[in-house]
Amino acid sequence: MKRSRYAGTIAVIQLGTVIKSLIFILVLLLFIFSLSGLLTSIKPKYRITSDSVNSAAIQFPGELLYALLSRENHYFAQSLPKKNEAPSLAGQLFKLSTNISFDDPRSLLGRELPGFFAYDNEILLAGEGTNYTNMPYESAPPETNGKEADVHNVENIKEEPKEENPPSPPLSTNGKKVVHIYNTHSRESYLPYLKGVKNPDSAYSSKINVTRLSEKLQSSLEKKGIGTSVSTTDVMGILDKKNKKFWQAYDESRPIVQEAMAKNRDINYLIDIHRDASRKNLTTVSIKGKSYAKLAFVVGGDNANFEKNYALAEKIHKALDQKYPKLSRGVFKKQGSGNNGKYNQDLSGNALLIEAGGVDNTFEELYASLDAFADAFSGIYWNANEVSSPGSKKEAQ
């Protein structure tokens, strides 16, 4: 009799445990479905996206993952740096929640000192003389007050005469336009051509600007046999018409680039040309007695193609450094608050953002630099692609 009662008690307890488990599962499923419904009903701009998850995930270094796994399996500890201590989970969580890193004082000072945020970027590859005190930085939004300065000194710009029958390059893409050039900040200009303008933040013009550089680079690349197309869209003009803010420029240039890629499947490289806000002493170099405007390469840290974009910029920087010492200021990573972080570079693993010169450079200096860039880029391009001579059946892909 006692055994029967004991067995019955055990059965009741087991049944209660099963019921509790079923209730827990039902509540969990109800919670998941409710949460899913809530997230899908939120307006798109407020939803958690894969980009936001990715942005949060990249804050945690790979060493931290290995450190956590090594607590269960000591084999993973072999992948940790031998001399350095494993990253602190508490430190990473603090950094993620406050945007303050104990390893980088700029993360704190940049929020307390006006203008210091401009240097809250990372030097991936430094050109000679480049450091955190002289990094390239973005111009402030235009201070034109709706009025544009008159243009002068344009007659001093030496344009190459167009040849009727230019010599054929030794290598060619055989009519394929494999490079596409555009200007997100299409009205960035240069002070030597803006009459009466001294303030670098006012160096903008719809008449003379970085779009000339796109046309020049197209010519320089095609002389090397690399077919190139150029977008003539005035992105900043579109911003004015739509009454949008300066920081929304990439929202307008993105569909333009996507359309170009959809119309021409041969496009394999994207180049967005900008102008740096630094002054002439930082953006000019003399090479063999000739004056050049320095170039800088920016890679967005918040895009899936970051590694590929950086690899391309690194190759070009090193190629320039060999043939044109000091011309490249280096490769810089921008991401996080205050930066776009993508710069349309998620559209292609071969996307470049070039800061061509600074506000004080002349087009003569800029044109010389773009010829040098085309020289370096063409060497990399032809080494990476199957080449052909003009008129042959083979084509570079």
C-alpha cells in the first residue's frame, strides 16, 4: 500500500513537471510570436536591421570570442596573442554601451572638445609624415548662405588638348567600361578659383568643382586602355532641390551608382572623388621638381566589403609610394557616429573613395596626381585581369 502511494506521488510530480515544461514552451512561443509581430509592425526606420546587428557585433574583437571559448576548451587559448592579455568582456560591454574605449582617449575627449570628433577615425596605413594630428577630415556643411562666389583664375587651368587620332594603348578593355567615377559631394571646390573666399568651409561651387577631376581621371585611365564612365549628376544640387541636409548626400548618390551598375554589368570598380578640407602644407608634395596634390583613401568600416575595399586601397597606396613617394597620405577607416560608414562601398568589393588634394590646391597639381593614380591603378588592374591587345579576340574582364 505504501509503495502504491509512493509511486502515485512520483507520477503526480512527473506529470506536474511535464505540464510546467509544456506551459513554459507555450509561453516562450507566445513571447517569440508576439515579439516578431511587434518588430515587423514597427516603422522600417525604427526596426533592428542586419546592419545594426553587424555594427554592434564588430565592436567585439575575435580575441574576445577565443577567450570565452578557451574557458571551456583550452585548445582555443592557442589562438590568443601570447604577450597580450585577453580582451575584457566587461570592457567591451562598457565600450559598446558608452562609445568610450579605455584604449583610446579620443573616444572621451572627442565628445568634450569642439571639433575633436573630426579625428575620431583610424589610420589603417600611414603615408610618410601622416599621424593623428594631420589626418584628412571632412569639410563642414557649406557656408554659402545661398550665394555662390564668383569664379576666377579658370583661364590658368591647363587642359590637355583632345587628339583626333590618339595612339592606341598597348592593352585595352576593348570598349568595356569597367570603371565608374562619380562625386557624392559634387560641389566641393578649391579656394584658388573662388573669388574673395578665404574660409575653407565655404569652398563650394556649382561652376568649378571636383567633377572636373572625374573627367580628368576618365581621360587618364582610358589612355591606359581602361574603359571608364563618369556620372555627371550634381548630387549636392539634388540635395538643395529636395531641401535635404549635407549628411544625406550618400542617400542621393547611392541610387545613381546602382542605376549605372544595373545598366552596365561590366562595371567592376567604383571611384568616388572628394576634396579634403586640410590646408596646402598638408596636401601638397614636390616630386622631382613637380608639384602634386596629395591623395588619401577612405574606407568605410561599416560595410560588408570592408576587407576587400581596404585590400585595393592598400595596393594602390603601396604602388604610389614606390613610383611617387609621399603622394599618398595613406588609407583611413571611418565609421560610427558622425560618419556614413559605408560610402556606397558595400555595393562593390572594388570601391574607392579618394580625397584629392585640399582646399588650397590647384587643378594643375590635382591633374598631375590623377595621372599618377591612373599609372598606379592601371598596373594593378592589368596584373589582376586577363589582358589583350587592341583588336584581338581576347578581352579583359
